[in-house]
Amino acid sequence: MTVVPANAQSISRAAELLQAGGLVAFPTETVYGLGALALDSQAVARIFEIKGRPSFDPLIVHVLDRATLERVAHAFPPAAERLAARFWPGPLTLVLPKAPGVPEIVTAGLATVAVRMPSHPVARALLAAVAAPLAAPSANRFGGLSPTRAEHVERDFGATLFILDEGRSPHGIESTVVALEPRPALLRPGAIPAEEIEAVIGPLAREEAGPVRAPGQLRRHYSPCTPLRVIEPATVAAAERADAGALSLREEFAGYAVSRVLSRRGDLREAAAGFFEALHALDALGLERIDAQPLPERGLGLAMMDRLTRAMSSRAESRDERNN
Ligand code: TXA
Ligand code: MG
């Protein structure tokens, strides 16, 4: 059995596997992660191998506490201090100068390391049991949909992986990635709205254009296998609805093979929590197409629109990338 309910016994088994250089999938408050000991370059190499992830794409290092943080990050600027005080433990990733002991493979050769201190009790129990930092990308094959349930991880990796199961990830969308230097910048919108971060440290540069600093910035990413477009379903002709699915914020659309609503109340937090789950479910139906309604680009709507516009890039291209 690969999917195991998270409890004291399975967590200590998972810690043993990690300490032996193995990989374990585990729940976090954002999405499920695929973890390995961050300071063990061979273990980290296996993450790239089984994800099919290009090695220029650096990983996030998860730490339990400040003492572990100091093993991976070599400096902690004042703005990072203020953000950590406000949002850690929680779904914020900070890009910091890396400590010498962090293997190059974790940071893809960059002088910086992305770090976060998760709040999920199972992630924390696992970090406490291994007593070491864990590198963990989302536990999906490269370029695909992020997993918000153990079953999503199992679908991608099957029997090869030990998966700690603790139901649905509460936020349902990845952490927000913020760089502090040379200036504060939003590298990936995520579970903490950019507005909340700006309320603490002032304006964030949006690093959408320019050189790729976070490969979550790659245009093709977070893609389902079914072609997806961002379009107002109300504008789609009845004849084009029959073999397609609709994904919308609050109202259902008639005539679609299936119409998924993210939050009847129009609540963006509730919508984000079920967002990848809805995409996984639609993707499993073998539809011709998914029509995703544009979401308001504020709060968590920004992170969801980011994922949708990346998912919209051509399926053929993303398939090529995944097969590489
Ligand atoms: O919520 C999350 O962050 C989840 C859970 C498992 O913690 N993890 C996650 O990891 O989404 P991953 O590997 O799928 O995304 C990591 C993001 C990528 O966009 C990567 O490029 C960026 O963080 N990143 C990592 N190290 C970086 C660095 N040194 N500089 C800039 N961006 C970095
Ligand atoms: Mg990912």
C-alpha cells in the first residue's frame, strides 16, 4: 500500500524512508509536496528524476523552525524578518541568500534558496521527525496539475511512492513566492494575496516579463491534459458546449457536459481551496475542452488566473515538455 493515513506511526516510517535517502509525498496547507532531504543531493536528484522536472528549476526548502532555517539561508534581511513574523508558519516562500551547505541541485546553481516554514500539522510532524530541512516541489509530474489530495499524487506516481494522506489541502493553491533582493518582487502569486504582503513591506515588483527567476513563471505550467481556454462561458454558443466542461466562480452554465462552480458565494478563498481539485475532476472526464471563466484578478483570484492562463498554453507543447 502506498497511500497511508497520516498518524504517528506512518510519519515515523516516512521519516525513516527520507533519512535513508528516499522520497515521500506529504500534505501541506497549500498542495501535497514530494519531499527529500534537502542537504542530500542524491535524494534531491531523485525528485527531478521522478517528476521529469528540468534541472534548471529550483526547489523550495521546507523548515520546521528558525534553527533549521539558519542551516539553509545565510542571511535574513529585515523585510524577510517582518514577513516571517506575520506569515510563518504558513504559505509564504521567501527567496534568500543560500547557505554554503545547500547542494547546487536544490537551487539550480543560483546563489539564492527558496524557503518556507509550513503550518500543516502533518508537514510539521514530519519535519520534526526527520530533524532536517526537506526540499519539496508539488507532488505532480512536471508541468501538470498540482495535487490537493493523496489520490492526485497516486494518479501521477502510482505504487512507486510512499504517500502520507491527510485529506484535502486547506489552501489548495501553492505558496506565494517573494524575492527580497535586489528589490521586493512577487515571483509567483499564491495562497497569500499579494495585497497582504504589500501591506507589510510595501509595493512588490511583478516579475512577469524578463528573465525566468521562478520557473513557476514558465508560461506552460499547471496544465491539465484537456485543452483549456479562459473565456466567459456565457458567451460560448450552445452548439459548442456539449462536449466541453465549464469552470466558473459562482454560477452554473447549462448545456455543458459538466459545469463546476468554485464557490456559490463567490468567495475567492473557498474557490482556491477547491480549484485544482475541480481541474483534476474535469480533466478526468475526457472532455474536448474546458472553458474556464475569467476570475477577478485580486486576492486569491490573481493566483488562480495565473494558473489558468499558464494552463491555457498549447497542450501539444506542454506534452512535449513533459515527455522530455
Ligand atoms: O506551496 C508550495 O510552495 C508547494 C508546497 C509543496 O510547499 N511547493 C511548490 O514547489 O509549489 P514547486 O517546486 O512546485 O515550486 C517552486 C517555485 C518554482 O516556481 C521555483 O521556480 C521557485 O519556487 N523557486 C525555487 N527556488 C527559487 C529561487 N532560488 N529563486 C527564485 N525562484 C525559486
Ligand atoms: Mg509545482
